[in-house]
Amino acid sequence: MKFIKEICLRLWHSPTYTTWGNFIVSASSLLVTMPLLLRKFNPDVTAVWFLFTTIITFVHIADLGFTPTFTRLTAFVMGGATDLRDFRDIRNKGDGKVKWDVMEKLYGNIGYVYIISTLLVFVCAITFGTLILSKPISKVHNQPEMWQAWSVTIIGLSINFYGKKYEALLQGMNYIALVNRINIIFGFLGVIVSFIILLNNGTILQLAIATQVFSILISVRGWLILRQVENGRFRKFKLFSFNKEIFEAAWAPSWRSAIVILGSTGVTQASGFMFAQVGDLKILASYLFALKLMNTISDISKAPFYTKTPVFSKLRSEGKLFELTEQTSRAIFISLTIFFIGAICVLFCPYFLRLVSSKVVFINPKLWILMVVVWALERHHAMHAQIYSTTNHVPFYVPIIISGIVNLLLAMLLLPKIGIWAFPIAQGVSNALMNNWWNVKISLKSLNQTFSSYYKIMFVQFKIKKSA
């Protein structure tokens, strides 16, 4: 009994396992609500709903790069750093003691940044988001309801976006497990409410309201937690204050991170927007469904790595490069293993869709396999980019601009000829030009490792832990 209790406590306080729990609850909607959604609504309505969720995903990944940057800077302060600008030189390291005066300056800057960026998100959603949705919504029979659902989504999206500032701070202070535990509760309740709505022949508008209410509650959760942690210090901090040195430390890596995200994951998400303007809504629904599955698998597989990025940043700020090498290599191995297991399981999706009498069909399995290979390579180089970014230097924007342009041009060129196959092919070719190998190269150099030595450490660690 004591052993079981210890296991439960370990899971309860583990950032990785609670993140998995959070993602599993989110993914459970695929098993609980998605069958009803696919069975109840026609493919044109389903395609528009998937476009809603794709726009939400796009906005959150394209937050000007501030969330990962502020998470990293918070971790630096927790590690005792006072100069937050550049950690490529390991002599610029903290003493391990939290600098609360620096934290207060950082907190004030975060307040300014997020109030401005939230207003930008709101304006962009009203303009560009509405423009993207105009043609697909014009093809459905219940257009007024869809526009009402989009209006609700804009409000919830904007509030939830502002709440990302609490996420950045709490993750940087390594309160990941605490945040995830509450996310699991809200996520579970959200799935249940959505299931009840669909089971009782609810509408897309009702589904949108339920989804956005729970996203707003998550933002409120972040605000309440931040007021309680660290003996309530943040309640005494100024909500808005500007410090030039802190802002400069955040701005350079942020806009570069934004370009990196937009040029990689952002372009992939935008492929659905492109196809929505020229393609058949039935095919669009199939593609966006596959993209949603890929995003879910990718999110779940990220947990062993991305939940530890505050730890990685702290290790870098303390100059512990070999320990950073050990921890990142093991996290990459576990992440990619989970990704491939999930991707293989999805190959059984066509049987599942037939079982639930879905009005949406799955994409060609060969196309899915191609997407898996392309995304796996991207996941690998993205994790190495995160490792190098712990130096607070983000040089990836130049190759990403080039690969992003190549990706878009290839996609537009191939789309009329081969349809949705154009997107993974364009993504794979553009990444192979530079991102797949250059990110890995500079990441390993920052760790003072070669390719062979790094992956030797990875597999030796795995064998030791497996035998133990």
C-alpha cells in the first residue's frame, strides 16, 4: 500500500507525467467527442470547425515568441542570473539564488508585452481570421450560427492569449506539475460538457461557447496560482513596468523565435487555410482531421522534453553542460519513441471511422506515413533548436525564412497538380535544405559534443536505465 502511495505521489508531482495526463485528457476528446462530431455534422460543417481549432492553434504558436522566451528568462532568474541577455559564454552564469528584484522587473515587462500582443491578436482574428473563414462558411447552410460561433471564439481566444503570461512565469519557475493538475481537471470537465452537448444534438455555437468558457477558466487558474506561489510575492509586484535592459533581453530572441515558429509549424498549420480557399470541403475535412491527429500525437510526444526546458535553461545558466547533455539526449529519445508509437496507432483510424459511421474519411495511409516521416525529422531538429535556445541566442530565423519561402512556393506550385500531397512534400524538401541538419549541428556545438558522442551518451544512458 505504501508503495502504491509513493507511486501516486511521484506521478502527481511529476512535470512530465502530469503533462502527459494533460495531453491525454485533451486527446480523449478524439475518442469521446470526435466520433459524435464526425457522425453528427456534414463534412463542410466539420471542416469549418476544424478551421476554428486550426486558427486557435496557429495564434498560440505564433505569439511573437514571447512565451518560450519569458519562460526561459524566468528560469534564468530562478538560477540566480542578473544579466539575462546571452548565455553562450558559460562564464555568464547565476549563483543558484533567486534574484527577486530582477524577477519584479521581468514581471512588469511581461505585463506590458502581453496587453499589447493580446490587442494585436484580437484585431488579427477579426480581420485575417474572418477573411480565411469567409469562403468556407459561405458553403454551409447555417451561416449565421457559424459566424456567431466564430465571434465567441475570438473573445475566448483573446482572453486565453493574455493568460499565456501566467503560463510563461509558472513554467519558468518549474510549477509545471501544479498547472497541469488543474488543467487536467478543467480539461476533463470540458470533454464531458462537449460530449453532453453533442449527445443532445447540440449546435456548433453551443460547442464553441463550452470550449471557450473552459479556456477562459484556464487563464483565471493561472492568475490565481501565480498569486499564491512563492509566498504571494507576485501580488506585491507592479503589474506594468518597463525596464529597457529586460525588454532588450526578451525582444531579440522573441521576434526571432516568432519567425522560426511561423516559418515551420506556422506554415504547416496555414496549409489548411490555403486549401480552404481552393479545395473541396470534404477533402479539407479529411486533411484537417489528419492534421489534428498529428498535432495531438506531437503534443503528447513533446512532454518528456518540453516540460524540462526550464530545467535545461537553469542548467545552462549554471554552466552544467554535461548534465544538460545527458538530460536532453534522454528526453529526445523518449519523445521520438512516443511519437512513432502514436503515429503507428493512427494507421488503424480508417477502421475506427467506419465503426462510428463517420461522414469524414481518413486520408490515404501512404500520405499519413509521409507526414509522419516529415514531422519526425522536424520534431528532432526543433528539440535541438530548443537546446541551443537555452543560450538565449536564437539564430534560426534566417534559415527558417528561406525554408518557409521554399515551403510556400513549392506548396503553391504542387497543389494544383497533386492536391494535399503538396503540403508534406513541400515541408519535407524545405526542411531538408538546412533545418534538419544545421539546428542539430549548432546545438551539439553549444554542448561541446559531436554527433557521435551525443548519441552515444543517449543510448548508453537508455541501456543503463533499462537494465537498472
